[in-house]
Amino acid sequence: MKIKGWEKIQGFTYKGMCVVNPMHNAEETKYFATILNLNLPQRPKWELSVLSPAFKFKGDDHFSVMMWDENKNHTTAKIDKQAMRSLSHFRQTVEQLIDRMLNLQTPNPF
């Protein structure tokens, strides 16, 4: 299954994190985007990747969504095909991943 309207995620902003440069491979099985941190002057970036069921092993009909930074912090989520048809559901998933990444980057005081 291909993601229709992938380019529409351009400009999603949540907690100062903005999605830019959405792209995909020629087969439309792997989707990419960069997430810029607009809160900091150097604009550090994270990477967002979505693998379609056609990219992965047969038998798994979920999309895999991954987010990581240059410090090897990362988080993942799985989304079923029906949910991927909703731009608002995908946006909620991206927001949840951003929250997880921000928690990973926040030092624990204990």
C-alpha cells in the first residue's frame, strides 16, 4: 500500500518540531522526512522514516514508523493500514513519537 499525500506532512509542527522535506523511494515502500527543532538556533534535526508493509517481511500488514536523532536516541510505532489512511491519525502518531524523543533527550534528575 502506498501513502497518498505524503507531501502533506510538510510543515507539521508540534512543540517546536517541524516536519520538512518529505520524500519516498521510487517503489513508494519507504518514506522519509526530516524534523527540525525550531526551538534552538542551530536547528538540530531528527529523521523520520516510514516503512510500508510491502518493504518489510510478508505477513506483517502494519506500517513501521521510526524517529531518531544524531545521538542514537530512537523510538518506533506500528500503524495498521486503515489508520494510515487518516492524516490526522498519522499526525497523532508523529506527535507521540516526538513526545517520546523529547523524554529520551531530557536528562533524568535522579
